[in-house]
Amino acid sequence: MSPSALTPVFVGLRTGLHVLLFGLLALVAARALLAPDPSTPAVLGAVVLFGVTYALGIVASTRASGEPVARAERVASAEPGARFERVARFVPVARFERRRLLWLTALTLEWMLLLWLSREAAYLVFPLFFVVLHVLGRRAGMLAVAAMTAVAVIGLGLHEGWSVAGVIGPCIGAGVAVLIGLGYAALAKEAREREALMRELLETQAHLVATEREAGTLAERARLAREIHDTVAQGLASIQMLLHAAERADPEGPGVGHIRLARETAAADLAETRRFIRELSPPDLDGADLEQALRRLGEATTAAHGLRVDVRASAHPLPMPVQTALLRIAQGALANVTQHSGARRATITLDETDAGLVFTIADDGQGFDADAASRAARPSSDSFGLVATRDRVQQLGGTLALASMAGRGTTLTVTLPREVAA
């Protein structure tokens, strides 16, 4: 069943309620016109006032149903210097609830006035039961239904005299209304649960598609790297060796300068091709798991820049797309640390928690003012590494948080759901 499959049921129930109420209201007006008395103008005025008030409530509820709920969320941001990005959508929910209560109060008082003027108005209490249950909820609504039932019984008693039927009739109507209201609430709850389930399924499907796309991209990049290595790189290496042999065979020949230039050009192109192959494939993961690759990355960073890198990993073996993404994130983060932070020590942590897989890279560098950086008009060129990191994390369905304060270092935290790391 689709999320909107029960919508026609709800629309039908609400439409039936509106038709019933206006039909009973027309009955009150018709009774006043067919049997006129001195109170007829007052009854007709009260009928018009009640109908207008009820119609205004329908219009206001219809308009408000399409507005988002007021909430403010904090989500991780990967913009440079931004610790969090606040996403807020404000809707005056509290004010709307107050208006609904005022509207219900006015409607109830107008019904009581109409009941005082005309005994037929007692029948209006039945559709009003549903309105009260919908607006006030189960507990407060049932108390209000009991009170309105008592008012209806008293009104009928004052108009027609006290009788068993005058007491039992409103009580039976109240009981039926409560049962139907509870059934309506159960249907609405089931619809919300189905909608949430469908939304979760769609999100899971989208995440699966993104993960498969990422895996396909990585496989294609690895295939291209192998093809380039086996064709272009091998060809350039052979050309370089042949030219070097020709240069040694006749070092004083008339064309030796051109041969040397061709050999140097081939050597430069071979180096560029090998760099391109390294960028296409994750060589640090070749024949090793993520923890070993991170330790090798830390050792290489220490040897090249003097930055001490500690690696702490306690996660189970991860899928290759996840390992590759986390390794790329670590490479980019350590590159930023060595270039900008002035840190002496960095720590890479990989843990499994109840929230999922948590991958953290922290340093003791100079940090920066996160608020000032987040207010910058345009990001610097260094931020594109963080943008790429955020894209990788989003493709895996995770969240990224960047926390930094001037003089207190920087911490980059990636949280991936448990199903991605499974």
C-alpha cells in the first residue's frame, strides 16, 4: 500500500462529517422557519454565525495542513571552519494550536447558544463530538465529549422535559462518536507508520543505488588504471629504454641531441602516467586492510613531514568501497594538517559504536575560528578537499562534522550507518 492509499478514506470521512453538520444546521434553520416564533430571528442569526465559524475553521485547517512542522535541525557541515550548519524551518505551530482552541471554544459557545434557542440544535452535538476528539486528542477530547453530552441532555430536558430517551440518546451518540474517533485515530496512525516505512525503504533504495554507483565507479577506475599501466605506461617505458640504448650506442652521433630529448620527454610522460594511475586506484589498499593502509599512510606522513600519526582501529573488516572512501578521507585530512595546521601530532581513530562506524581524525595544531570561516563570502581553494570529503560521506549515507577552535586543534568526524559497514 502506498503512503497515500488511505487518503481517500480520510477525505471521505471528513467530507461526510462536514455534510452531516451542515445538514443538521439546515434542519435547525428549517425548523425555525416552518414554526416561526419570536426567537426565530435569533435562531437564524445563530445558525449563520455557527456555520461561518465552522467554515472558517475548515479553510484554516486546509491551509495549515500543507505547511511544514516547525523544527530546527543541526546537521554536519563540511564547509571550511563551519562546525555545524543549522537548517531551520519555522512555522507558527504554537500559535496555530492556540487558534484552533479558540475556534473550538467559539464553536462550542455558539452551539450552546443555539441549543438554548432551539431544541433541534441538540443533534449538532454528534458531529461536534468528532471535531472535539480531533482537536483535543484522546484524553482531553473524551472529557470534553462527556461535558458536551451533559449539556445536550440538559438542553433537551429544558426544552422537552426530562425523559429516559433524552438521556440515553446523547449518551449513545457520544459512545458511537468515541468509538469511531478511536478507529479514525488508529487508521491515521497506521497511515503514518506506512508512510514512514515507505520513506525509509525509498531512502534505503537510494542509498543502495549510490553505494553501487560508487562501487562501480571505483571498479571502473581500477580497470582504467590497469589498462593504462599495461598499455601506455609499458609502451612509454619501452620507448624510454630503446632511446636510452640508442643514445649509448652512438653518444657522438649527429642526432644524439634529438634522441636525448625524446628520451627525456618519454621519461616525463611516463612519470605523469604513473601519477595518473596512482590517482585512479587506491594503492595503499592493495593486499592490505584499512588499518594496515592507515598505518602505512601515517608512517609515510611522519617520514615526509615529521608529523606523528597514531592509528587506533577496532572495527571489523569493511567493504572495499567503504575502506577506499575512508582512506581517501584520511589522505586529504592529513594533507591539510601538514600544510596548514602546524600540528605536531595527529590521531586517526576507527571505532564501532551503537550509532554506527565512527572515523575521526584529530590534530593538535593551531586550529581556526570556525564561526569566522563559516561567515566567509567565498570558500578558499583549500575547501574543495572538504567538499570532496563531504560528497564521499554523503554517498555512503553518513554524516560529517568538522570542529575547530583557534589554538585548540581540529577534529574531523565521519559517522557511517551500521548497515553500510556490514
